[in-house]
Amino acid sequence: MEIHKIWTEQCEAAKTVEGEFGFQKAIEYLVGEKFINFIEAAETDASFREEIPAFVAEIKLMFERWQLAVYLDKARTTAPFDPTAYDDPEDAEMDRQSELRQSANELLLVERARDWLLED
């Protein structure tokens, strides 16, 4: 499948999501899931990198800048780690470190999305 077809189909799907489930679900789907995944794929695939400006332009047509800013301020936030949910302190520490790595990676992706979507 051609890369531009991926994001154009995702944008069309987001319009359907918005019509059926509302704005919040649409922005979560398109920006919080699909665009973030697209940016992640672009880290290792030049064909994805080349499509980012066009994808960004379409997202900016669908959502107002302030809507994107509000969403990105809260995107990918997680609940605090709870070590009391574990019986074994070693398991708790391994999971805590894993969650920290995952959260750091997600934060970097959200910041990249913010750079693309909120730049003037």
C-alpha cells in the first residue's frame, strides 16, 4: 500500500469516528494513535518521513490549532506507577523501569507531534 493512502484513509476514518462518537474520540484516534504511530514509523522509514508534511496539513484542516494544543497537553498521560499492586519487589521494579522507558518514548513522540502540529 502506498504510504499516502494510509494516512488519507485514516483521516477519512477519523471523520466517520467524529460523526459517530464525537470530536474527542476522533482526535484521540487520528492524533493520539495514528499520527503518533506514523511519526514512530518515520524514525526508521524515509517513505513515512516524506509524507509527514502532507499528513500534518490534513490534520490541521480537520482540527483547530487550539484543539490540537489542548489534546496534546494531555496526550499519553498515564496513571502513577503503583508498586503496592505487586507481591514481589523485584517484579515491581522491573515493571516500573519498563513503564518509565515506555513513558519516556511516548513523551518524545508526543513532543514531536506537538512540533509538527503546532508550528506556525
